[in-house]
Amino acid sequence: MLSPRTYRLLLRHFDALDDVVACRLTHKRPWQEEALTGLLCDLLDAETREEEKVSYTLSQLVEDLGETDEVNCE
């Protein structure tokens, strides 16, 4: 079962990917749907995602997910 913290981290990462795709929509040159879909696929691909500037990267997500969710009640 995923914790609420995990959901927040996953959403943060996907929001960062969405920001990259949405940024392309604001350029003066219109982007075709196929190009935006290709960009999203690149962002999800381990070999090509590093080429784009993502504000919350997959490595940051993995690092944050590696931290414990446990609450210390001492």
C-alpha cells in the first residue's frame, strides 16, 4: 500500500514533467500533438529524460522515496 507521502512525491514528479510539456505550449512556434507526446515519452524514458530540465527529477524522487515514512513516537 502506498502512503499519502508517496502519492504526494509521485504527483510532484509528474507535475514537474507536466511543467516541461506545458512550457512547450507557450513557445511562439506551435507544437503538434505528436511532438508533445514524443516529448512526454522522452521524459519517461531513462535514457533521454536527462536532456530536459525537470524541476523534480526521477533521481530526487527515488531518493525521497528511500526515506522512511515512519513516525518516531519516543
